Amino acid sequence: MLVQNLAILVLAGFVGFAVISKVPNTLHTPLMSGTNAIHGIVLLGGLIVLGLGTEGVLNKVLLVIAIAFGTINVVGGFLVTDRMLGMFKQKPKQDAAKEARK
């Protein structure tokens, strides 16, 4: 069973790398936003499992750690996406005029 799970993990890693490496730069930001939305669903599932009363202290600790890391990933991803989209916004005309005078 362990060998089977490791084989699935390795194959998933190769497939993920192959798929992500072929994404053009113009699709990076929308893909990142979609991934963040999916990860938000995963976080919700983790919270539900934690709320249902899992048995064992180790299981609860691992769930809390996973939820914390997932939350950091979602928040950081949305901040990066917002910053990337901010680079494409046009500057207001007043700011552009001030910079032209300098």
C-alpha cells in the first residue's frame, strides 16, 4: 500500500510539473486565482473535518497545521495576484503629469 501511494505521489508531481511548465505567462494570474479558490475549498473541508471531532491528538495537530499553511497560501496568493494586476493599471493623469515635470 505504501509503495502504491508513493507511486501516485511521484506521478502526480511529474504531471503537475508538466502541466504548470506549459502555462503561458498571460494565463498565470487567472490560473493562480483559480488555484486559490480551489485551495479555499480545501480549507473549508479541513475545518469541517476538524469540527466533526477527529480522534487522536496527532490528527488534530496535523489538521491545524495544514489549515494554517493553507490559509497562508490562500492569503499570499491573493496578495500576489492583486499586486500583479496592479502592474497593469494605468496611472491617473495627475500622477503622470507630475512625473513628466520632474
